[in-house]
Amino acid sequence: MSSLSEEVLLVVKKVRQRKQDGTLYLMAERIAWGPEGKDRFTVSHLYADIRCQKISPDGKAKIQLQLVLHTGESTTFHFSNESSALKDRDAAKELLQQLLPKFKKKANKELEEKNRMLQEDPVLFQLYKDLVVSQVISADEFWANRLGDINNADPTSSNNKQEVGISGAFLADIRPQTDGCNGLRYNLTADIIESIFRTYPAVKEKYSENVPHNLTEKEFWTRFFQSHYFHRDRINTGTQDIFSECAKQDEKGLKSMVVQGVKNPLVDLLSLEDKTLDEGYGFCKTFPSTSNSNRTVKESSNSAIIKRFNHHSAMVLAAGSRKGETPADHASETSSTDGNSRDSDFFQPPVKKVKLQEVIEYEDLQRENRPKTVALNLKKSDRYAHGPVPLQSQHYTTSQDIINSVNYIRHEMLNYKPNLTQVLSSTTASSAIAALSPGGVLMQAATQQAINQMVPTEVQGELKHLYAAAGELLRHFWSCFPVNTPFLEEKLTGHLEEMLQTAYRKFHIWQTRRMLRKT
Amino acid sequence: MKLNIEGLLVYFPYDYIYPEQYSYMLELKRTLDAKGHGVLEMPSGTGKTISLLSLIVAYQKAFPLEVTKLIYCSRTVPEIEKVVEELRKLMEFYSKQTGESNNFLALALSSRKNLCIHPEVSALRFGKEVDGKCHSLTASYIRAQRHSTPDVPVCRFYEEFDAVGRQVPLPAGIYNLDDLKDFGRRKGWCPYYLARYSILHANIVVYSYHYLLDPKIADLVSKELAKNSVVVFDEAHNIDNVCIDSMSVNITRRTLDRCHTNVDTLQNTIQKIKETDAAKLKMEYRRLVEGLKEANVARETDVYLANPVLPDEILKEAVPGNIRTAEHFVGFLKRFLEYLKSRLRVQHVVQESAPQFLKDIFDKVCIDRKPLRFCAERLQSLLRTLEIADIADFSAVTLISNFATLVSTYSQGFTIIIEPFEDRTPTIANPVLHFSCMDPSIAIKPVFQRFQSVIITSGTLSPLDIYPRILDFRPVTMASFTMTLARTCLCPLIVGRGNDQVALSSKFETREDFAVIRNYGNLLLEMSAIVPDGIVAFFTSYVYMENIVASWYEQGILENIQRNKLIFIETPDAAETSMALEKYQEACENGRGAILLSVARGKVSEGIDFVHHFGRAVIMFGVPYVYTQSRILKARLEYLRDQFQIRENDFLTFDAMRHAAQCVGRAIRGKTDYGLMIFADKRYARADKRGKLPRWIQEHINDGSLNLTVDEAVQLSKHFLRQMAQPFRQEDQLGLSLLTLEQLESEEMLQKIAKIAHQT
């Protein structure tokens, strides 16, 4: 629909695809390629469908750009304009780089949502397999009312997703590799950059201060990796280093964290000791002297590493746990500590009480104090399982009847005289006994086998799936009424009927399979 | 449930009981019956505190005349508060069961810092500042001055307490620190002084060791506690060090300089007073002539706890004439000070005994032994007379005078070491005079002598027989209890080799060995991959940890560990470490998992528990031997050898193993808890080391796990963790490690229980 007014952002000529020359168009919502001299596109991908783009390394003879789709397919474009191939490719790449993330988020969200639903709900997944994979209905149709339902029903569930944390080792993932000629190569991905920014806000600040104006992105990161800031044994961060300020800020952050103190009084080492010995008393502990003058460089670098690790872990933790709340939380905390300690004193006891109670609790010594349940004592478990049986008019036998019949039988037995001329042959007799003993032909009614025992589980499962699939189709069917649009009418008369046919056929196949298996 | 412990009705506030708790109470009851002292080792997390409290409270109720008071000493403030909370639970159970309201008074006592409610004073951060400020507001002469000049600031809480607080005793009940503060706020009384006053008639007092063991504090606080009290030292595995600490003195140049200014101030004040109020000094003189009779009478009639700084002999005598007047005493102090200064001007290490020191001081500056002995007492008297506002300022001169008294009182048990510089920095002159106590029994002796029963208990007191020897007392019971377990929830493993067969050890020769460090790193890395939630690793010393962390960082091991868990590291700074600890717990809590690298003998290893998921594995890198090159330690070892016939190696190993046991024991805090205990040093496999671990750990080390490689340990751990992760219900324990009353009373069970206590 928008194809009429599509805005063409970039046109690159002399681009080959599948050994055909053509032109590449980058439009507002899609990328397309048409062979030379033709008026239509043979290749057209929505940006939302594209997972990523790859480019050929700089030194290669062929200058290519590959698009990988979410489906796993890929399309490769070869830029063949001798003079400006590289420039063309880079222009396309840059533009794509800007465009893709915009669509990516949307697409990803939807895709993720669908994925999540399928993973969480095995029934739905099966349904999806039965209907979509076997091409009874199309995926769009399948999702059309599903997603809508879900989104309308509880929009919070999808929004309320947990924030993805940061890997503790994201700095380890940028292990430098030697590129063979006295250089180091660091692999940076968008995720890692994001992690760095979230963990070290100071770096982000520097980035936003410097990057477009003073430095290019590449230069910025090169400097970052060169700086002592990145190397953890940062002792002598030179003043000309743009990151020296970050180091100071980190230091400050660490200090403020320390000053804030801890909320849990049980881990507060400062208030652990009740009465410290006065100065001058005590068994002299050989403390490493804290004055910086007589510490060697190595020692102070070691303790710097330790500090950095603590800081790093704390930042990762903070970034992961409550991203949005941190600033407000910090502010409130500092204000309460900056204010008089009186009110922090008032807040403290409850936390302390709770923690203390937690610690002295011996859960296993206590009787479990959940509400007592009464054990169910069933005399007839099948009655319980099947629920009450509707009262049927039954023919009751009174005790008198029983006595009468017993008397009658006794009477018969007394008068029983074997008719020896009309006995059964021994084979017939034994077969009759067999038929009457449990499991025999005549005794089958007595040992009623439930259907679920007769049919193997996989067949049952299949039937269940067929049932669910048919149900889904019927839902589609009924949702078409009242038929007030031509689309619905077409759906009803055309493919829905066909679908139901398919479903029925499937059922039929299942039926025959079942019969086959049975015999 | 109500228990019958050899004829004593004990209320136990739970529906079930661990067999070892019953056994523990039996032993405790026997100790109290015999009116003797006891040493009891029971694993942490088996409800030691509640057993102790239940039995002793029951005993107090049954025999109110024989045991009037329970003095419960613990180590840290949270620990003290925990005890009071458990006591509260017990008392609630009592009143629920008997239906009568509780007539017991129990309270916690802590330093001013934790009890002050004065808005300005309590805002101060450090305990010493709080004490000093408090003193400047509450000292008797300050308050006397207020009568003449009403604008002198005083503490209204103290005034209020002083006016009415003593008339009515604190109503019966359980008072934790916060309860005392609340009560104080309501009444407008000072909680600290209220508590100090109330401990005299309280049934149960919970406070820290120092209030009994440190003579300076004990003299103020615990002097008048009743003789027929039961004293409990909980977490007492380090009690000898506490004793030694409270009696040792270190004197540096800085101390002497500050002392100098103190003495000058004293002199000026004396001069001033002499001009204005000579009568006051005369009065003091008269008092000193009469001697310390008052104190002597009190001690003879058994009202006071003896003060080891104030030996018996001097109480009978008057203060010698040459220090009786204030000026003479200040002159005396100056002479003494000059002598100490000259002693600090040494070029090489000097070590001498107290008699040698006394002889030298007599030869050089003609100071006799006798006036030295009265130094501490004389200074106290002078400070009182001169109405010095801030005692804290005079800490230096107090220190020196205490030193003088101690050095002249004890000819044995102390040593004097003068070091001109630190060992690590021989070029920087920093002379220190260590006057170090080597005999812990000196400080604790008055406690054993005065109180009828002293119970020493902890989770790790092995080997039991060493404590009576070094503390010099004769216990009537010594018992170690094992932990009855329905499932073996602890898994001690001794990792002796790396995967490349390199022997793992933190011994001095291989300390810098990269192969060992790498293998240690490997162990931690592999464990971080398989252990859920929290791992705590302990190193033998801070320097060692720093080096290892640095080389792990260089080798990229830490980065790999970070893939599995976050890393937090203890630092010498307590505030920083607290922050790291809290973050560590947060990381364990939210499922990310974390590793805490820490130091044995550090604050973390002594005071923080890692319950449940906060510590699923403890790794002990190396054997935490104390730094053996220290001269003080060498002197102490020599003393132990000569006096107590304890061989140096035995003591060192004992000391190392009790710290190792403390560290690994941090992870197991109860029967529903579980954890790996990894001893990463091949020396742990030796019988002399292994044999010194507590019995409840030792019995789970099987011969197969004595010299494992890293890989083998990982395999065993995986298996163990998988088993432990299965649901564990109360029913699984019942009858084995958890008993109902009926089960407890069965004959068979009683026989089993008799085996739990391991008498030595």
C-alpha cells in the first residue's frame, strides 16, 4: 500500500546479485534490487525481516554486502562498479546501519513475543506445528487473533519484562587479539558497548561529550583501550588522558557507596566490635602500613586491582538490578544520610529486627505452621474420581428376594441330576472355561478396560492434537460470522472449508493408522 | 516442649529438639551441679545458644539461691543482640506455658556508641569520640560546676537518670539494645547508665568479652557482679587472644610525645589548682596516706572482681611517699618518660624480661619498683582530683602508667621487645616498645576465681584439652559434641594436587610459585562453574591474597571467573569491605552468584555467617599459620613451651587449624544448610593437622578425599551438590537428627544420645 509513495533513500547502480547486474534501492521500509532493464524488483526485503548485514573484509577483491534474514536465508550483493564500488558499498552499509536498528526493535519484539508464547505454551506450539507448519493456515492468520488477544488482555505482561542484566565478564569478551603485525585488535559489539556504558556511566558521558565533535567513534574506542582506565592497574593516569576524569569519578562513586554504608546491620563490619581496644593496647598486629610513602608501586597497584574488582562487580550488579530506579534511589539515600542520623536511626530497627529474627530462626525445630490439612480418606477412590453418578432407576433386590433365590438354587442343586448323555466334549468345556475366566471373551464386560489403556499414548497424543487443531479451525470458522465483508466470505467459502477438509482428512488418516496398529 | 534433664524441668521453646542439644544440656547441668567450669564444643548451627539459655534459665528458676545471675559474653554486637532475641523467645514460651508473667530481668549492655540517645553525642561516628563527649557531659565535677554556673552543658538524659532512675529498678523484661534505647527515650533516662546500673540486679546480662576480660573496663562495669553467677563465653575459640590483647601495651614515639603534652597539662593544672584550691590537693594526699583500704576491704569481703592491674599486695599498703604529692608524681612521670624515650633510641632489637627492665630503670634513673606499681592507681586519683574534663585526651599517659604498674607487678608472663624499625622497612626508623602479655591466664584468672561456673563454648574448640592448659584452669567437664545428620550436609575435601600433579600448598617455599597460584586459580574457576550462588574463599593473609589476585588478573583467570560469578574482595578498610559484603549478598540473592575473596583471621572470617545460599562452598587456600617471624610470637611460643609444655609446632598448628575451622564453619549454619568445605593444601591431609579439626568436621573426611586433584574434587562436589539440591523435609530428619518428645524419651534414643558427647 505504501509502495506507491515509497521514498527512495539511496540508489546504487551496478550491483550484482546472482551474477546478474542490477540496481539496488534502499527505501524507507525495505531494500530492493531489480535486474538491469527490468521494471520490477526480483529481490525485496523489509528491513524488519533483516537480522543483520555483513560486509566483506577490506582487503578482498570482491566487494560484497550480505543481508541475513530472520528466516536464515541470506542475499548477497556484489558491488561491481570499478571506480566507486567501495564507496557505494559503504554508503549502503552506513544507511542500513542507521535504518536497521529502527525496525529491528519492532520486529524483534514481536518475534520475541511470539517465540516466548510458543515456548511457554506447549499446546500452542503443537497447534502451531499442526496448523502452520503443515500449511493448513498461514502464520499471519494464526497469529492474527492470538497476538491481538494477548496484547489486549494484559499489556503489562509483555512490558513488564525483566531487564536483561550485564555479563560480569563483558570486558573479558573483548580480549585483544594480535593481528599479526604488532597491533592489537579488539572486538567490540553493540552489546559490549552498551554494557560498558551501563556499567561505567562516566565513559558514556565522555562518549557523548566527545564523539561526534572531537573524535570519531573509532578513535574514541582506540583511546579507551589505550588508556590506563581500561587497564585495571591504573595508577598513574596521565592528565592528558581523557579518561583520567572517569577514573576519578569512579573513585568518587566507590567512596560514596562506602560512605552510604550498608543497610543490613549484620554485615556492617564497622559496628561489629563492641569495644575496640584503646590505642596502644593489644597484641601488635602487623598491619600493612597504610601510609602510601612506604608502599611499593606493585603493592599499591595490587590494591588498586582489588578496588577495581569490587567497584566493577558493584556496578554490574547495580546496572543489572534496577536500572531505572537507581538515580532516585541514590538521591533519597544520600539525603537521608546527609540529614541527621536521627531519622536513619528510626528506620533502622525494623530491618535489624527482621534480620535478627531470620538469623535465630530454626525452621526445622519448629512444627510447620501452615494450616493443618485433613488427610483424605477415601473408601471408594473411583467414586471420587468420577464424581457423583446421576441416580438411575434401579431394580433393587430386597433381602427377601435374595433369600428366596438362594433357597431356590439350593433346591435346584439338591434335585440336580447330571444328564450324562448330553455333556459337552472336553475341548468345548475347556474353551468355555477359558471364555469365562478373567480375560476371556465373555468376561471382557466385567474387566472394563478404559480407552486410555487400550490406545498407545502416542496415538492418544495425536488425537489430542487433532482435536485441538480442529477446535482452532472451528474457532476461525465461527469467528467469520456474521459474514459482513467479502474477505470473510471468501475465507469462509474458500480456504476455511478446505482447511476443515484437511483436518478431517488428517483425522481419517489417524483413524486408519490406529486401526492398523490395533490389529 | 518440656524436658526432664536429670530431674530439672527445662522449658525448651521448640516442638522438636536435636539430640545433641539434649546431650549438651545434660553436660551443662552436670557442670552447674558441680559448681565448676566447663569446656563444651558443639557445632555451629545446632542451637547452642538456645540450649544454654534454656538450661541455665531453668536452673535459675529451680535454684534461685545457687545461681543468681547469668553473665553471657559474646564477641560482636550482632551476636549479643541475637542472644537477647533468643532469650526473648524463651521467655515468651515460659509465660505462654506457665501462664504467669515473666519476672526475669535480662538485658544487653554495650558501649555508649550503641546505647547513647543524646542527639549530639550519638551522632559521632567513633566509639572513642562518643565516650569522650559523654564523659565531658556527665563527669561529676562538670555537674558540680553546673550548680554554680547553670550554662555549663550537661546531658539531660543522664541528669534525669541520676535524679530518679535509681529509685525504681528496671521493670522485669527482656531488653535488647534497641529496647533499652526506647525505654530511655520514653523515660528520658540515659540507657547506657541505666543498663550499667541494672546489670547489678538483672538475672541475665549479655555483653561482650571485654567487660569481663579487659581489666580497665571490668573494673568499671563488672566489679560488683555477684559471685554465684554463671559466666558463659560463647564463640570462645579466640579467648586467649582477647586476654592477651587486653594486657599488652605498645609504646611508640608518638605515644611518648602525646604523653609528654599530657604531663605538661597535668603540671599546669596542678599549678593552677594550687593557687585556687590547695585544700583539694591536701585532701587527696590524706586519702592516699590512708591507702587503698576501701578497695582492699571490698575485695576481702568478696564484693569485687579482682583487677589484675591492681594486685592484691598494693591494696594493703599506702601509696609510697615519693609519689604522694601531685607535683612529685608528675616529676616521677617525667623521669619515667625520659627513660622510655632513651630506651626507644636503640639501633637494634632488644628483648628483655620484666625484672631486667626494672633493674635497668633502677640503675639508670633510680626509679624503684614500688612507686611504679602504684602508678596507675595514683594517676587515676590525680585525674579525679584535677577534674580533667576529657579523659580521652589522657589516654597516652594512662597507657604509660598502666604499663608501669604491669611491668612492676608481673615478673613472669610478659616480655619487653623494643624494635627500632619495622621488619619490612628497615630504613625507616619507627621504634616501638612492645610490652606483650604471653600468658592469657593472667587476665582471665580473676574470672575463674570469682565466679562459680565458667562455661567456655564454641563451634570450634578442638583440641579441647589445650584451652584449660593455656588458660590455666581445671574444668569439671570437657566435651565435644558431634552433629547428628539425616544427610551428610557437609562435604570436606582436601585438594592436595592440581590437575598437573603439582602439589598445592601455601607454605613459604612455594608461595611465589606460579604453578601453585595457577592451580589455585583453576580450582576457583572450576568451582565457580559448578557451585550455585555464593562461594567464599579464604587466604592465609592479606598480602598473600593481594599477590594471588594480582597474578590471577595477569593470567586472565579472574576474567574467566567473572563469566560465572561476580567477584568481591575484602580490603583492609572495614567500610569498603562492608559494602562489598552487602553487594556479595545481593548478588547471591538475585541469582547471579558471587565469589567473596577474604582473609582468615580477618573481620569477615570472625564475624560474618554465610548461611544457605550465601555460602555453598568455602575454599581455604593454604593453612592459615600466623606470621611466625614476629618476635612477639616467638617469645610467646617459648613461654608456652617452658610454662605449659606445649610444643611450638603444636601450638602453631592448633592456632592455624582453629582459624581454618572457623573459616570453613562459616558456611554451615544448621542442619538444613549444606556446603562444601574445600581445604586446598596438601598439608591438611597429615594426621597432625586433620586431627586438630573439630570432630564434627573430621568425621566426614574419608580416606578417599585426602589428596584429591582439582578435577576429582570437582567431580565429588558435583555429586554432592546434586544430592543436596533435592528437597529436604522435616520428616526426613525426624527420629534421626530431630526428635519429638516421645522419641527423645525412648530408651534406645537415650543410649544413642549418650554417645554424642565425646568426653576428653
